[in-house]
Amino acid sequence: MRQFAVTGMTCAACSARVEKAVSSVEGVSSCSVSLLTNSMKVEGNAAGDAIVSAVEKAGYGARQLDEEKGKRQSSIAQKEELLKDVNTPLLRRRLIFSCVFLLALMYVSMGHMMWSFPLPEFFTRSHVSVAVLELLLTQIILLINRQFFISGFKALVHRSPNMDSLVALGSGTSYAYSICMLFLMIYQQALGNHEEVMKCMDNLYFEGAAMIVTLITVGKLLESISKGKTSNALKGLLQLSPKTAVIERDGKEETVLVEEVSVDDVFIVRPGEKIPVDGVVLDGESAVDESALTGESMPVEKNSGSRVFCATMNTSGFLRCRATSVGEDTSFYKIIQMVSDAASGKAPIAKIADKVSGIFVPGVIGIALCVFVIWMLLGKETGFSLSRAISVLVISCPCALGLATPVAIMVGTGKGAKNGMLFKNAESLEECGRIQIVALDKTGTVTSGKPSVCGIYCSPTVKEGDLLTMAVSLESKSEHPLSKAIMVLAQEKNIKPLEVEQFKAITGKGLSATLNGKKIYGGSFDYISSLCRVGDELKDKVRECSDSGQTPLLFCTQDKVLGIISVADAIKEDSSAAIKELGGMGIKTVMLTGDNERTATAIAGQCGIDSVASSLMPDGKESIVKKLCSLGKCAMVGDGINDAPALTRSDVGIAVGAGTDVAIDAASVVLMNSSLTDVSAAIRLSRATLRIIHQNLFWAFFYNAILIPVAAGAFAGFGIIINPMLSAAAMSLSSFCVVTNALRLNLVNVRNSRHDKKRKSNINLNKIIQENKAQSMEVNMAEKTLKVEGMMCQHCEMHVKKALEAIDGVTEATANHEKKEVVVKLSKDIPDETFAAAIKEAGYEMK
């Protein structure tokens, strides 16, 4: 994807014209133009010069921004340049000078003519002198605001009229008509017709022409200031970018520009300094403020081996680190890129406004001509008819339509970034607000992903310390995740493991060893109960632990059970609150997990999750998500590689920030805090953004639909007439209102659930879950493993495979001569005798 800076765009009609022109270039597969950032993104293999040429032929300017991989500083500089507010100071100067001369013009045209305000004697000799003074003052104001005429008439020449065309036509027509009236005044004064001179004086619209461009400039200035505020979040992120780094070279410290840092360079960060690139700590300890990335205000402790991230602040200690990611590969730059892409992208809802904007300006010009002709045919004076046509031209506002969606998207994505929620594109921000179902991965999403000790239960005559000492001694030799959970507990309780001998791990069962000459054992209930008797009280405790989703580990000597240590993947502290918030929004929740049904059901019950699908493989998760999407808008929340297919399949894929790169790449929304409550916060923000977009679009369509007929004089019979000056004021305020309304998003508290509205939902998840269970049972029933003797090589495997797949009802046979077995998949039930006969005929024997 290539990015271009586009100049000369003033309204939605401009961006639509540029988009249409570039899309027609051969080799361009897609084009997206942002009026808000004056930028354009193009995909395809078309030459950059051809794209620039197409933009210039459409009447605008363009230049390609160089995206040199690895040069983070230049890339950030480009974004700063795109967001740089160059219009506001220029518009402010134009407005100041315009107002000075407009006040003088209004003093002459209204103050002197209506209220007899004094003027120098030279100007009071005749009305023509006053009219000429008005002409001169108007000419100065029009020259100050000549950009409207340059841009507007240039767009007309290229047959792509825009908002400036409407302003130029409205103001220019008033000015031209007034000049005609001035010449007529001079002629009538020469004839001595005083009454005709006064009539001509009443038909001068110099102040109208000047007032139109001045009021439009007021609106442009207000709009420019408000638009600048919409990108404050992105500007704030860009300002966090560190400019220099201190690196070690030949044993000496050297300060260099941050883009000069390479992977594996060793850099130094002192207290109060920003970390320049992503890296890993080699030496030192400190607390790092990572709020720039995660939104969390609490500093994170760092020591040797910890990862550190670009643009985060070292608050206390000295850190010596090795660079692992630089330039555009840093987490910080990826966040900026995601926010920038989302802000400059187009949401699906914007397509309606884009279609209207493309035909809006030509339509308004046509309406204005019709209005003029109709009023003339009805016998009205030329001045009245012209005034109605000019009002139509000036009051219509394509800008309100064009800005309705992008300003809300810009503010929404910025608000999300501040709170650790990254929307990769505008579409994901829009779709998130329409979510009806949230599918949740269990491990690492609902739970912490790290097993921990949940309970310790001792036999009546055993002390807890003795049980823990024996368990820690046995588990210290194991690498199993459950063993690590017990070792973490040992560190917390400061329990030292004793030396054991003859350690043995029995796969799927447990562990055994010798401690002080005595055999000790640890493992599952089935394993321990085969070694010695387990009392009824401990049996009940085992059942209780299993029902609550925990894994009971039993420990015993040769003749006595010492007790139980239950281990479980602990539920995150905020999971239950997050599920409750989702339920309060009317969103159904379903947990998808590869874990067994008993554990999954127990965890779902504790959290309040509506439905559970257990014992799933990655393709199983994807299959269920596909079915859920058919019921309504479905989001998938996950963190692992196995979640990637489901994340991609869902309407909105949400990855938690602590997850794998694969999951984050597959998702369209990334939660930097890894907190499940951020899912409801993201939906809350998206709903608020959608609400603002709908309000803006309603206002834009309502404004134009109501005020254009009023400006045309449709209600003149009721005495309701809008003159061109009021029309200009109304147009100026319309865009300002749209942008200001979008800024209200900054006031939304995305963590507050008090104002959540519960949407009605008739979605029945149980049907899909039951179908999945039935399919799983069918799959289990439709697969058999056969023991076959005599297979010696891969050729034997092929013979057996061919013989079995010839049987009606066998869909697939997979033979393994090393294991001496064949796995057959069936479409119907087949008796063992049929398999035995086919295998025997092939020259082998089935056991």
C-alpha cells in the first residue's frame, strides 16, 4: 500500500472526485481518500507518476510519500506532516483582514444608507460614489478570499464542481449582478432619473458577495480548529516518540538519532528517559511506565530478561538493554500505524454519504438554475430571483455530509488508543458496535493461562507442612505445568525441596521417587487409588474439585494417602465482571475451548457465560464461529495460535495484547491491557461512535433537505425568506456542528457501564452447541483403530490402505507399520469381520 498527500480538496465532492479518478487508473485495485487528513491510500501495481497525474487531471495536487522500511523517524515525520495544521493560521489571517474591510463595507452600505452614518463629503455627492466605494471594499475582500474562486472555477473547468464552486458561483453572481446595477446607475444618473438610480441602489448586493465569503471563512476556521482537535490523540502518540538513544559502542556511550539504532545494539536508559526501541533487559532493575502502550497508569517492574517497549518511560532505576525490534517493527510504531490506518480509512456506513456527495454539487447548481428560472417565470424581479438562486448555492453544504463519518472515526480510534484498544481499521470500529454474540477462548482469555494452586486438603493425621514438603520435593524434578504451579507456591511459602532419588514420570498418570529411603507418589486419582486406598472423605473432595473445574493431584507413600493439592487455570479477576457487562448490553456469550466438558462447564458457570463448546480443535472453533455468524454479528476473543482461524472467520476478531503475534495479526481489534473488560469497553466506544455518526448523517441530510427548499423560497408565501448572507452563516455553522458533535466522544467514559442499553436478542445458542456435540459424537463413532500384524514398510501400509478403502462405507484409512495399527474413518457402521476379511485377503492379519 502506498500513501499520497493530496492538496486542494475542500469537501466530500472533492474526495469523491479524486477517488474516482485514481480508481480508473490501470493497475489500481483500491483507493481510499481521507478529506480529514488530506491523504490517499492506493493499492495495486500502478506507477506512482500515473496516480499523481490522474489526481492533477482531476484538478488537485498530489505527491507520493516515501515509505522506506526500517526508517521509523521518517515514517513518523510523514504522519506529523499530514496532521500538521497549516490551514488554521492562514484562515485566521484571512478572516481578520476580511472582517476589517467587511465592517467598513457594512458601515457604508447599511450604516450610511439606512441610518445616515456620516461619510466624507466626496462620497456623499452622489449615490454612484457610495456604490463605487462599496465596489472597491468588496473587491478587496474577494481578493483576500480569492482561494474560493481559484479552487471553485478550477473544479468547474475540470467538470468536478465542489463546495468552493458553490461559494464562488454564489458570491461571484452577486458581485457580477451588482456591477451590472452600478453601470445602470451611472447611465440613469446621466439621464437624471433619480428614482431609477435609487431602484438600482436597492438592487446592489456588494455586501452580500463580501459577507458570503467572509462567513464561509468563519465556518472554515471553526471547522479547521475542530478538525485539528479530532486528531489530538494521534498527535499525542507521535509526540511520545523518542528522538535519540544512548548506545554502547566499543565500550563507550554514544548518543545517536533513534533511527540509527540497529537490532542487537546495546542501549542505556537512565531514570526519566524514554526507551528508544523495543528490547530485552540485560542488566539493571527499574519500574517502567507503559501507559503510552497499555493505558495502565501503574508502572511495571523490569529486571534481567524482561521485555521493554519503545516510547515507555523508565521511572526509577538504570537499565542496560539489547535492541530486538527497531524502526517500523517496534510495538509503538505498530500502534501509531493501526490508529492512523483506522482514522484515515472509510467505514461502510460512509459509502452512503460518498455516493450522495459525488452528485450533490452538480445537483445543487441545477436546482439553483431552476429556482432562478421559475421565479422569473412567476413574474418576480431579477434581483429577487437571483437572490433565491444564490441562497440555494450558498446554503447547501456537502462538507457536513463528507465529514459526518470520518471525524467520528478519527476521534473514536484516538479515544480507543488512549485506553489501550486498537482498532485496525474503520470497519472494525463500526462493526464492533453491532456485536450480538461474543465467543471467548478459555485459556489466557477468560482464565490467566497459568495454572495455580487453588486448595490444599490433608488427610486427618497429616500436617499441611509435611504434605507440601513431600509434594514440592517430588514436583521439583518435573517440567509439567501443574508441577510449576506447585513450585510457585513453594517459593511463596519459602519451602525448600528435599533431594529425591529414582525419580520417574509416568505419562498420563503421575510421578514417583524415593525420599529418605521411602517411595513417594503423586498424580491423578486413578493412579494413586491403584497404589493405596483413598478414603471416602478424600474421594468426595476429588469429586468436588473436578466439578469446580480444578485438577486434583493426590500424594501418597507406599501405604498412606497424605492429601490433595488442587490446581487450576485461575479465572482472571475481571472475567466475571466483563461477562456481566456484556450481558447488560444484551450480548450473548459462548466459551470455546479444547478443554474437557466438565472443566469448561464449571468455569463458564463461575463466570456467568451463557453457553459452552468444549473439546474443540482449532478448526472446530472456526466451524462454530462460522455458525454463530449466521445467527448475528459475532466477535471472537482469543490470544493463541489456535484461535487465529476463528479470529479471522468472525465478524470482529479481538486479540488480547499478551497473546501470540499470529492471533494479533489475525484480529481486527487488539486489546493492549489483556483485560476482558476491555471487550465491553470497546463495544461501548463503538456504539457511542456509531451513535455520533448517525446523528451527524441525520443532521447533514436533514439540514440540506430542509434548508435548500427554504432558501429557494418554497415558503415565501408564509413570509419565510432567507437572504444569501444568512444562507452563508447557516452553511458555515453546519460543518462546525458536525465536527463539534464528534468531539463529544472525548467525554465518553468507556469503562462506565451505568448507561449501557440492553438490546433485545432472540438468538438461541443452544441449538448450535447441541449440534456441535452431536457432530462430535458422530465423529467419535465413525472412527475405528484396527490392530494389524505383518506390516513391515510403507508398501505394506499402501496395500492395507487400498484394501480397506475398497470397502463400502470406509471414507479413509491411515496405516502405520511401526505402531501396527490402521485408523479407518467410516460413513456407516461396518462389522469387524468385514475388516478382517479384507486385511487377510491383502496378505495380513487383523488382531
